[in-house]
Amino acid sequence: MRWLCFPLLASLAAASTSPVTAQSPGPKPLRFDLTAIPVTRDSFVFRFRGAERGWAVWQYEIRPLEMTQQVLYTAASEFQPVEEERLRVVLNRLTGEPITSFHRVDLFSPTSDTVMMEHDLEVKRGEIAGRRRTGTKSGEVKITPVSKPFPPGTVLRDGYALLAAAVTNAAPGDSLAVPAYSEFGDSLTTLSFVAEPPTTVEVPAGRFDVLPLRTGGLRLFVTRAAPRRVVKGETLDGAFAFELVHSGAVVPSPE
């Protein structure tokens, strides 16, 4: 998932996505239960080297259908002054299977001609398909069709924070892994977490007992009791962090 900020995701992409064939032996299969995620709207503050630099809002909604249920996970964020993001992921709440993923990133970097990246994808009958759009400073927009096999048991990388909150089989010292599809990389990778010793963190929303989960260059602090959620995250060098400020009622998303 790219919702944080461009420097952070560059770190994640380099450190925590590796080809499935290169996965080292030993990790336990990652198990998760989306029914453990509460219906809520969580607001976060971004900090860079101690200074407030932006915000994020994550929202989890449940949509009952005739024979099943869906989780609608939306996220919006702004990391000043370089990036804005919008994310919308739909999953089967009972099986965890991904259904759709939309993600748009508007960014500015003096060293890059790219100012917009977007994908709109659907998983159906063992395939992930849709399109990817890339915009440049000149105003040109390149559209690339996407059509790839999507093996059973594969997750979407965009949902890594959602999956971290829903992990059911993490104990301190465990290494956990699951096949994942990188939406922006258009490739199969491995999403992995390493569970660290339990601790307690204090954020603007309160004090929480958490299990830290490390993935690449990022550490996520996940509550150890219901309601399950990520309440804090930080890069391993401590330069970037985000913290939960408030949890409230959802604002229903349009159908």
C-alpha cells in the first residue's frame, strides 16, 4: 500500500517486496481475520523529524450482501508538500479475498517527471485486470492495460496495514509471509512481517498495548486486544512516524 508518503514507500518497496521465488525458508504462512477489524474512521497525524507534516484518514465499512459480506477500506492522506493519496480497496470480509483496488497518488519531486500514478483493478476468476495511468509534468497521461494471473491465496499489497491489524497467528519472534500482488509494480511479491516483543505506546488517541510488526523499512504497532487496529507506525530510523489521533463514526462511502 502506498498511502503514507513517497520516501517511505520507496523504502518499503526496496526492503519488503521480493520475488516469490526468492522467499527465504522458514516464515510461517500469514493468517488474518477481517472480521476482527471494527467499523470505524481513524484519523492520523504524520510527523517527519518531529515536525507535523500531514494527515491520513482510514475508514473501514462493512457491506452486507445476499450471501456474504464485504469490507470497504478507504484511505486519504496528504504528506506536505510532496504527496496526496486516495485509496479504495474492497475485500470479502469472510474469506479475505480481494475484489477491487483503486489507488491514486499525486506527487511532486524535482528529480522526477511523474506527477500522478493511478490504478483501477479488479480480481475475478483467477485474474487481476484493469488499467494503470501515469501522468507527467507536461500533461501527458499514459494508460497501460493490466491483465495478470492472480493465484489463490494472494493478497493486495495496498492493504498491508489492514492485514497487519487482522493478523491472527503472530507471536513475538515470528516471521510471517504471504504471496502478494504489487499494484504499482505489477508483479507478484511476498508480503512479510516480523513480530517484535509486545510493548505499550502512547499516541494522541491514548495509551495502547501493542504488538510491533516490522515489514521492510516500517514498524507498525497493532493493538493486542479488540478493537484491532494500527495505532502507530514509524520508519526504522525514526525519521517518519504516524500516530492515531481520533477514532469516530464512519462517513458512508458512495455505492
